[in-house]
Amino acid sequence: MLDDVLGPSLDVLFCGINPGLMSEATGHHFARPGNRFWPALHASGFTPRRLAPAEQHLLPSYGLGITNIVPRPSAKASELTREELAAGGAALAVKVAGLRPKVLAVLGVSAYRTAFARPKARIGPQDELVGGTRVWVLPNPSGLNAHWTPAALAAEFRRLREALS
């Protein structure tokens, strides 16, 4: 299992769908070279420079954390069952209720829809709370999500960052 990256008083808890095989192997979130999480985080202004996955421990100093809906690693998120996503969503709500970040940012609209039974959810802020916390859905930063360009992905991350102000 991949450890969460957490700290006190988080502004944003980023929530991936589940760890990829490279993340499992390295022990670092979003570790596959083609994943656009780290570039988008920097390009949107959340971090002053582009961090490497091995520097994930620095995130709490910026008020940021990382977790996943489902802890089980897989090559593709499509390998997860609806039941795994729903159970992960329930566990995530409990985790978020204890952590109380300002915003839970879920990285993947399809996974969010399934995990939280919100079939009409769209990218952006959500009306519903999870664990008493505001939710913002971001595009999945995986390189497999090719219809989101790096610039468009960074723009969505920036929209979230600016909404925190």
C-alpha cells in the first residue's frame, strides 16, 4: 500500500483514483514519467517549482496532501470494480472528516461519479460535501487521459488554486 502524504491544516487534499504500478514500485504518488500531476501542480502555482515524485514529502509545507480513493495498485484505473470505488469513497469520507482539509480535489470525474454515486458530476466545484468538506473534481492527470492537454490540465488546477483565495 502507498502511504498518504498528509499534514496538519491542509488547504487541498488531492485524491487520486488508485496507485499505478510505478507508484507502488517507487513508493511515490504519480510516479509514472508520463503522469502530468507534478507539472500541473507547478504550472498552476500550487508549488514554486516542479517537484519530483520523490519530493512528495514537501507537499504539506505548501498546505497540500495526497491520498487515493482505492488503495489497490493497478496498471489502469479501469481495472477497479464499482464496488471497490464505492467502498473507497466511503472510507475516503471518513478520512476527510478527520483531516478537515479546506478542499478535497478528486482527480478523475468518472471515478468520482462512481465512488460517490454522483452520475451527473462535472469537472469543477461540486455542490455536495464529502466528509463535511468542499469537493472540487479535476481531470485525471494520467497520460492515458489524452484529451486533456497539459495546458488545459494546469488551467483547471489553477482555477482551484484561485478559488481558495
